[in-house]
Amino acid sequence: MLVYILTLFPDAIEPYISKGVLRVARDQGKIDVRLLNFRDFAKGKHRNVDDRPFGGGPGMLLCPEPIFEAIEWIESREGIFHKVLLTPDGHTFRQSHAESLTKHDRLLFLCGRYEGFDQRILDGFAWERLSIGDYVLSGGELPALVILEATVRLIPGVLGDEESPISESFTSELLDYPQYTRPREFRGSSVPDVLMSGDHEAIRRWREDQARHKTKKWRPDIALRGDTNKCDTNKSGIKKRDPDL
Ligand code: ADE
């Protein structure tokens, strides 16, 4: 997957993509992330990328020209990209968005700054507009990293164990069940006996039960969605929503 991130702050992004799962995916040759500062496409002595809104109002808007030129420069070399615009006005990013982003060979993220975008940037391309939550950040850099990491870790083979994303919270429409490792006793709290029983069917049932309870308690909104959709059981024994049912 070829990924371009258009940003005024490539130096803020570089350290994060050089660590952890994004680095692993890069070393495996599964992703190639390129950072492009669209200020490089701005004209004039000061290479301004923003200006005041016509009609008045607070703040500055990103001008269309450098962004159009940057995207045209990329696409004339690499072909057409699926383009993601990071904006608090977008659809709230969910695991299902990450799953569908893995299907694209070329992804482009545009990180805004300032008060917003000139409308011609929004109208000029077929954006997928995504928000990471109902709050306003000063730019799209953190949202781009959040979305990129959630997506890349779903590319088959990136996480060591191919099964591990399946039983995770959200992939299965239930939160993850509680897990324990050594020591068996810790400050008066012990690992549930069923996990030490060796009875795989009992463990599967216990985990499913725990996942349901936890989801009802902490995320009743998800529990409700799960109840209203027909389910099918995945390998981990957790009900998985079938999008076709
Ligand atoms: N840019 C500023 N705030 C944002 C948010 N919540 N999500 C995505 N992009 C943003």
C-alpha cells in the first residue's frame, strides 16, 4: 500500500511512523508512507498556504492552489489515490472504516491546519471525510496517524499472529474478554479457575459470556447494535456481525 500524507508538519509525523506496527509494516514491504509538505507547492516569497476568508470572519483558510498542485503532482506520477480528508465534520472513524481502507492500494491523507479549507478543496476531489471524534484538534496529523495505524494493523501478515485482530474489541462487535497471564495469584486476586481447567469449550463459553457482560456494562450502545443484528460465530467463539444478514 502506497500512502501519501499531505501535511505542513512532516517532522511531527516522521517519528511515529518509524516505530511499532507502522515500522514493521514498512520493513515487511507492506506499506510505503511518504510525507509531503504542501507548502512546497505554494508560490511567492513566503510560500503562504493560507489566507483570510472572503466576506470576513475569524481565522485563516487553506488556499486551494498548493493542495491541488500537490495532489496533481502525486497522481501524475503514481496514479489515482483514495483520498481521505481529516476534518471534525467527517464521519466518525470506526473499525469498519479501517477494514475498508485496507482494500486500497493507494491512500492519501490531507491534514488541514488553521480554521478550515477553501470550499473548492472540498468540492474538487472525491474525498472520504473522516473525523476521529467530536472535538476539534489543531490539525489533521494526529487523526491521520490514528486512522493509518488502525488500518495498517489489519493488513494480513502485519501482526505476527494472523488471528489476533479477529477476537479484538470492535472487530467482533463485542469488547474483548478479560485476559490473564502470570502470576496466577497477585495481591490477593487470582486467575479464574476456568482458564486453568484445560477445558477449551468451557473457556470459550466463559470468554463469550464475559465479553457480553463487559460490552453491556461499558458500551451498551455496541451491545444494542449486536442484539439487533443476526450474528455468526467466529473462530474465537465470539459472535461476529454478518454484514449481509
Ligand atoms: N481536524 C481537527 N479536528 C479533527 C478531528 N476531530 N478529526 C479529524 N480531523 C480533525
